[in-house]
Amino acid sequence: MSDNELGTFLRTWREAVTPAEAGLPAGPRRRTPGLRRAELATLAGISVEYLTRLEQGRDRNPSAQVLGALADALNLSLADRMLLRRLTKEANGGDPLVCAAAPSLSHTARPTVRAVLDHLEPAPALVVNWIGDVLAHTAGYERLAGPLGLLDDERPNLLRYLFTDERARSAYRDWDRVADDLVARLRHGVPLRDPHLAELADELTVTAGADFADRFADLAAAPRRTGSQHIEHPEAGSLRLLHETLALPDEGQRVIVHLPADEATATALDRLNGRRPGALRAVAAG
């Protein structure tokens, strides 16, 4: 991993924001569609020389006012502003509220969380830790994911399956979007210097190459709490699923619940679960 995450973040966002989005004229002969350093510096009210030092990692301690001005100039979302603050704190040795207090990597789900899963049946639902290890799941999820090969490993991991198992690309019609979201979740959910993150990132960089490495290097990507997936299931056929993510921050875990996006998927899942149609109801996105 880079030792200049803050500088990379700022440069990535500067190059991603167009002059029009920042309220500036495009002008002739631009070599990049993004903002020039001088333009971002002017918008943020700082010097070009200081912005250069931040991007190059020669200054890693910007004030809260400077961070706020840069975030405003780049029109960052709340999630991206939190990531910017987190990167700044980690560049300065860590923030006890953001880094040191993060829970240790969990390998089990609490009994009460497992009880919640029981009440979610027959919906496909699972509990994962911050690096994507599957800790617990409903029987409905096993019937959905088992035939895809996702649960074959003794300790299944969502990212390892998606990037290293050839069955994943056949199963997920929208593989690229699923991959984008999982890697963004990994970057945002784990202290960047966590050894478990480093180990998984190194492994997937070797086994999956640029498919993983390029996404992991993209600091501008943000995870979504909700989303959709289109799965080609060997037993149930074409499935369109929505998912909702519920965070368990004290445990460093999250619950992911999959719901049918249309009546055809609801019926297919009911049959997969050996139930009469109607046990699951389609849910509209939004």
C-alpha cells in the first residue's frame, strides 16, 4: 500500500472533478479533464505550493480549516469527507477515535446477531467482518450462494471468491459493479494499516492482478449501503436482488440482507427454499 494515502486521495479527486463541476470555465488546451493545482488551490484559498506539498506527502498535517476548504472545493460527500479526515489522522500516526479504537478482527457472530438471522428466514442474509469473511448466514443464503461455490471454502470470503473463483464471473452478470462496491467497502471499513487488510490486499493483488489492484488504488470510490445484483443461478435461473447493509460497528461487522427486486425473483427464491410462492415479497428499489 502507498505511504502517501492522503496525497493520493487529494490528487485523485482533483483529477476527477471537472472545471464545470467546480464552476470554472473549461478553457482551451487542457491536458487533463480535471482541475489544475492552481485552480483547486484558488478555490480552497491556499497556495499552489502548499497543495503540492500535500499531494506529494511532504506535508501531512493540514488544519481542519484547510481540509474543510478542500472538501468544499471538491464537493465531497459526507462519507468522502470522513475518509479525508481519516487519511489525515493516519498520516500523522493515527487517531484514537478512528484507528486505535477499531475492534479486532472478528471470526464469530454474537448469539443475538445469529438470532436476528433466524428471524430473517427465508431471506438470504449473512454476517461478514470488515475484510469480507462470512461469519454466519441464513439457510436462505446457503441455498442461494452454495450452488455458486461461494461457501466452498472452510472460511469463505466475499472478495476472495469474487476475484479468484472463475465461477463468480459467470454468476454475477454485473461483476464489475459488484467488484467496485466490495473493494470500496474494504477500503472504507478497515484501518488502512491493519495487518489483516494488508495480507488480504497483497494476496489478491498477486492472484487477481489489476482487477483488484486498480480498484484498491482508487481512493475516490465510495461504498453503498444499498445496491442491486443480477445473478445467474444454476438452479433458480436469473435473479435480480436488492441488498441492504446494516452496520455493527462495535464488532467491526455488518449484516447484508438480500431481497427480491421483482416478482419473478421472489417466486424463484421461494421455490429454491421449498416454499410456496408468497413467502418472499418483491421490494422496489429506492
